[in-house]
Amino acid sequence: MSTSMHMPWYAKAVFVAGRPLVLVAALVMSVPGEIRMAELAGWHGWITWLMPVSVSAYAACAAVISDVRRRAKAPGRVTATIGAGLALGLALSAQVVAHLIDREYMATSAVLVAVVSAVPPLVVAHMLHMAATPPASMTAEQRIAELEQSLLGMTVQLGDALDLEGRLLVSKTHGVRNSLDELTEEAEELAAATEDLAEGLAEELAAAKVAERIPRQKGRAKKAVPLAVVKEAVAAMKAEGAKVSGPALADRLGCSVRSGYRYLGEVQAA
């Protein structure tokens, strides 16, 4: 639980708005002394207003950069810290020296002019140094670890994809095999039915040929069997589960095979 949740509203207001207000006030109060130092060093006109940027603003930037790089353990945090300290000392010295000179406790000197004149180049050099320093650098071990993590993630994803594709392929294979089994069974049943039909036709054809070869005996013509008797014989054969065919009906009626076929056709047509 954060500390701000226990703070009263006025404390939160001071905490949120007070910090930037104090910072702005301090920077504004530092401006006259730093402008005075620029004038003592030999600058005139609007250029003297750039001295507060080169001192106070530079000190704030260096302090922020130093803190950020310290938290991130990034390179360049040592030089940023040193620069922030020097900038703070320079800003403090500028205020003190400017007020001492204005109150005639101290007079300007060649050393003071040289130091103040060297401030802008030093600030530029240090700011460029901090800008050129990378925010973070990775060691070879860190890069290898990152690559290993990436490779591991890619391997896991590839394994999952292959497993899914394998399951889909196995499922499709089972479906195709089941369909082939069903087609094979149907083909076997159809082949068996065709074979039975062919055998029946062959038997009937052979019996018809045999009946044609048997000569009729002269003077012994048999009487025709009544249709009602034929129907009764066919019904009896069906009730017994016997196969109803021309030769079987002829054997039941005691007639020729040709007559059996003819009687069977009359029953089926009736």
C-alpha cells in the first residue's frame, strides 16, 4: 500500500504541486546572480541570459540523468553524477560570488573571469558525452541468455504446432480408414450377392438346356397342373424356406423343368 494513500488532502497537494513550484522558484532566484557572473566575465546583452541555462538548467538535467542511470544500472551514471555535482557547485558558487562582488566584499579577478568563461564549453562537452553514452549495454552473457529464451519460446511454439498438426493428421487417417473399411464391406456384400445371382442363373440355364435335350415321349402327354395347385406348391415352398425356382417347382409338381419355369412364370404374373 502506497504512502500517499495515508496522506491528507493538503499534504497531497503540497506533495504534488510543491515540488515543481519550489524548483521553478529556485531557478528564477538563481537567474540574476548567474547573469551577473556572465557580465563580469565579459558577456553583454541577451547572451548573458544564457548563463542560467548553462548552469542551473544543466545542473537539473545532469541530476535527473544521473538518477535515472543509477536506477537502471546503465553506463555513464558515474560521469553524470560527477557532472551534476560540479554543476550544483558551480551554480552555488555563482550565486555566492555574484552577491559578494555586488556588496563589494570581493573584487573580480582574472581567475574568476577564466573560470566563468570556461563554463559553456565544459557544459557542452559534458552534455554531448552523456548524450553519446548508450542508455544501457548488454553483455555477451545477457545476449546469449536472451537468445536462448527466444529460441526456447520458438521451440515450444513449433512443438505445439507440430503436435496439433499430427493430431489432425491422425484423425483424418482414422476417418479415411473407417471409410475404406465400410466401402470394403459393402463391396464384399455386393460381390457375394452377385455371385449368388450368377450361380442361380447358371443353374436355371443349365436345367433349361437339359430339359430341351430330353425328347418327349409320344403318346404320353401329361395333363397341365391347375394354377391353384401351382400357387399352393409355391406357398408351401416359401413357408418351408426353400428356394423357389423353376427346377425346384418342377420337382415338387412332378413335371418337367420347362413346365416348372412356365408354372413359376404364371404364378409370378398372376
